[in-house]
Amino acid sequence: GFLRANPAIRSLLLRDQVMLDAAIGLVETDFSAAIRNTHTATFILWGSEDQVTPVRTGRLLANRMPNARLYLVPGARHV
């Protein structure tokens, strides 16, 4: 909450921490409506060895999107 309320401090603290800043952004944002309301055919590519965002998250996402399919990339990690 403090970093959200103080963008200048957030920028100063996280300027070299792109992944951390992205993770905080994901936590702060509610994507549930966008996920539910995406009816376009969607292919979700996910690394089978992703240790940042586990495969169960990809499965959950695919199950909540009306017209999505999850494809696991064998041996791939997060990036």
C-alpha cells in the first residue's frame, strides 16, 4: 500500500527490479473481469518448468477463460 501511494519512492526503489515491479503490479490489479469477458479464442503458452508462475496458475487461467486452451512448452521456464 505504501508503494502504491508513493509512486516516486516506488520508482526509486524498484528502478532496477523490473520483475519485482511487474509482480507487484499483478498483485495490485484485479484481472478477473477481463479474464471472464475474453471470448476470443486464446492460446495460453506456459512453460512446464515455470517456477515463477506455476503450471497450476496457467490451468486456472485457462479454465476461467471461456474459449482458451493451455499449451505447455516442455522444459521451458518463465522467460
